[in-house]
Amino acid sequence: MSFFLAQDTISGQEARCYATIDGRVEDMFYAKKLEAKAEKNKAEIKTLGRRGTQHKTTGWNGTGSLTIYYVTSRFREIMLKYIKQGIDTYFDITVVNEDPTSSIGKQTVVLKGVNLDSVPMAMFDTESDALEEEIAFTFDDVELLDSFGKPILG
């Protein structure tokens, strides 16, 4: 009987994350956690001859959250650009998951058209060893540049 090898799980600490903002690629070394989801929008459809409700996919919505250490003003600057000048910024985030101990290789995902929903503008916490902030965002498109391979089974 074959089984999945524990060494093929992916360590989150091995990830790399980059933002391409205004044509500049910025290493997001200060990122702690990122989660982006694509969710289908569905309409409820009722038809003759069927008592149950059916569902039809009508589109999708991309949302996410980014937890970072409170060590950069970049996202506050982007939000202030909108607040003060009305200029909204859209950018891309690239996430690479590649754990050298795993046999499955790497996965590269690009979130396109990322737009910030909320950004903490100031904070402090006298009981925190390291300040962290959570940034909510939406995205309009996604590309899968590299896909994980199949694991070698034990």
C-alpha cells in the first residue's frame, strides 16, 4: 500500500512573495501570511417540474488577506494616494511555494489587479513583541505559472 511522505508537505517558511507596484518588483520579505481565495458567484434557479433549487455559476470574486510585520509604510502610502488624490493603485502579487525537501516541485501563482480594501493607518500595542497588521484586498485575475507535480509515494 502506497502512502504520502511527510517530507512532501510544503513548509510555509519556504515561500517567496513579490509585489509588482507601478512597474517595480518589491520583495515582500516582511510578509507573514497570505491567503487569496477565488469564490464562485451563483444564482439560484427554480424550474418547472423540480421542487429543489438548482444553482448556476454566474461569475467569480477574488478576495484575500495579507498579514505583515509592521515595518513598511508602502501600503499606507498607496491608501493615502487614494485618500488625498483619488488615485487608486492596482498591482500584482506573485507567490512561489517551493520547499527543497519536497519531491513535488514548485507552484507559482500571480494575483493580478490586486486592490487594497483596508489598511491600518497607525497602531501600537504595548503587549506585543512584534507589531503585525492585516491588509484586506481583492484581485481581478489569477495565473498559475508553475504547478506542483505528483509526489513520490512511499
